[in-house]
Amino acid sequence: MSEQPVAEVKAEVKLEPAAQPADADFTNVGVQFLMAPYYSRLFPHQEVYKWLAYGNDGKHPMVDASFFQHREFCFTLDGDIFVRYQSFKDGLELAAALKDRCPSKIDIGPVYNVEPQRRAAYQGSGQGFCPMERELVFDIDLTDYDDVRTCGREGHICIKCWPLMAAAIKILDAGLRQDFGFQHILFVFSGRRGVHCWVCDERARKLTDEQRSAIASYFAVYKGQERGVAKLALGLDDHPALARAYALLKGAFEDRILPEQGLLEDEAQRKAILAYLPNDAIRNAVERRWDGVSSSADRWEALQDEVETEAQALEANRKSSEGARAAKAMRKAVKDIVCAYTYPRLDMEVSKKMNHLLKAPFCVHPKTGKVCVPIDPEAAWEFDPETVCTVGGLLNQLNSNSAAAAQGEEPWRATDMSQAVETFRACFLDALQAEVKEGLAEKLRQAAAAPTLAW
């Protein structure tokens, strides 16, 4: 996703909530017509505010009361009108704006040095207008795997190709936690065909553009293709993180992606995989073995067996150093196939710049009607994109449970949105809140211990 263009809108756009009879069926209603009741009754405003305030939403003496209102929001209004540099005093003001304008999409930008909506007032003042912090973000889209998928292309997503996204979540989560020490990581289904990742530790939010670019490059092992073969940035034996990734990806490839995509039952994919083998002799040997078997699993086993047999022969029949190098290159072909087909394919531009916009969690995708729900990285393999809650389905649940919804202040609790919010809290928000509260307490202790200036 590229950064959204700037568009200034002077006229207010207001959509009134549609009438909602008790027996209404919202299943086949256009998504845009459902946004008013969605923002009024289902969007978890308070949870989003608590996240983006980072502890600055209470009465603690060390809070920065102006922090949240320096955050940029971008609304996409009906007619693809992008309204950038929106900012709000608090969660209540954000909620009111969402109900009033009913954006088809909400993008979140950086925290600036001044309020984004008042930036014009600072022009020529010498203070300038620049981002001060922003979460480290990643974007992974299944369309970048179209050369791998046999189940569909472009906007298609199903349970067969989801393991590609699950593998990406696992690799990113392990690398960000183990190699960089980040703890507060949020994964979100994009609503259609991909995954967004938000790294929200204070240290991550304060990264410079150069540091963001370096971290993104660290994960950018897949570098596109050249003559039908993937370009991989590093040898898999060169770094422990790559060895760890390969151990995870090999299982994902063999247990899920290879059989569910039927990669070695598809003629075009068979040719593509054979291209990774280092010479015609081994390619021909593998093809001969394939004549007697038909399943992807059996053909993969035959390929690995032929490669290992040839590698052992190279080690035995050549001078030690030369044979060892040739055998290593032969075995590396198997690793290259696994990583070429399964390693995360990142949209690098999303991660490099602090001022890049990214779609907010709990948005509704305008084409699918699906909610951008958080994903538990521990249960990434079990996530099913085909059963994600839709705005129409949630409103149907709300109408069916109108009595239960009326008892509390948050009607979404009577719908499947409660599961999405619970995942958001349990996998991300609760731990983040605990840390920022401790951070405020530590600041207070430091302020109390600071020596008083003597005049």
C-alpha cells in the first residue's frame, strides 16, 4: 500500500444511521450503507483509544495530555475522498467523528510535533511540522504469492493459501521478539487478502527512517524473481535467524503448502521447482523418479532423496574441498525451494518511513465487508479468513440479541466482535497497558528523586 494522497475537504460529510427494524437482514446490504450503525454500535472506540494513547489517557501526574491529539488519522470518505491530517482531543471526539463522517476506511499515521489539523498555524513559525514517533509496521499481501498459489489469484483468499500468511506471521513474530527484543506486536487481518503487523514498543515507535529501513531489510530475504527463480538475499547457513526460519518453514511447506496447493501436481509448478536444481542431470533424475508417483508429498520426497544421493556421491567422488562445495550447493537447492515458496514477501515501502499510513484495526473492508480483526500469532495456523466476521453479520447478531445489547454500554459484546476485542486485549493491549503504566510510575519516581536546583 502506498502512502495516500493528500486531499483537503472543506464541506462536512454526514451520513445518518439507517433505520434498523428488529427483523432487518443486513447480509446483502452494501457495506457503505452499514457504516453508520457499525461506528455507532460495533466499533470498539475505547480499545483503539487506549492503545494509541499509550497510557496518556488518565490522571497520572506524568501523562502527556496532548499526546493523542498529535496523532494523524486519515479518513477515506464516500467517493474515494482522502481526508488526511485529522486529529482528535480524545477517544470520545474520535468516536463522534467516526459516527458523523462514516469513513469507508481509517488509516493511522504518526504522532507529530503539533496537532496535524492545526499544522497550517505553525507554518513560518520556525517550529515546523514533522513526525516524532510511529509504530514500526509491516504489510504482507497474498497477491505477492501469485506465482506460488494454485488455488487462485489477486483478491482470492481461502483456507488453502492462508498457510502462506500464517508462516509469515510466525517468521516475523519470532524475529521481532528474539532478534530485536520487541514485545508488543499486533497482527491484524487486512479484511481481504493480507496481514498487517504493528510493533508498538516505545523503542520501536522512536526508530528513525534509516533504522526502520534496516529492520525491514533484515527480513527481506526474498528479493523477487529472475528468470523464474527467486532471488534470496543470503545463504541459509550464514545466519542463525535464517536457520531458525528454515526449520519453521520446512514444516509449513511440507505439511500445509505443498499438499494444499498441490504444487507438484501442477505442471507449471513442477517446472518452476525443478529450475532450482543446479544442473540438468539432477533435474532429469528427479523427473524419472516422478514418473512413478503422482502426489505432491511423494514427489517432494523423491526430489529430496535424489538430491541427497547426488550430494553424497559428489562428496565421495571428488577432492574433499571441491566435493564438499558441490554437495553443499546441491543440498542448498532444497532449502532455496522451501524459502522461495514460503518466506515472507514484505511490502518494503510500508515499513521504511515513519509517515506512512496503515489501515486501522477493526476497519471494515469495503469490498468484502469483513472486519480487520486481530490475529493471535500463537493460533495463526488455525485462523480461517473465510469465517471472519462481516459488518452485515454483526448487525444481524446485534438485532437478534437486542435485549442483551441494551443491557450494557458496549453493544458489540452481544456479537462476534467480542471475540475480536478479546484477542486484541489478551494478545496485545493488556500487556502494553501494564508496561506503559509501569513506565509512568518510573518517570514519577525519577522526578521525585531528581535533586532540587539550588539558586
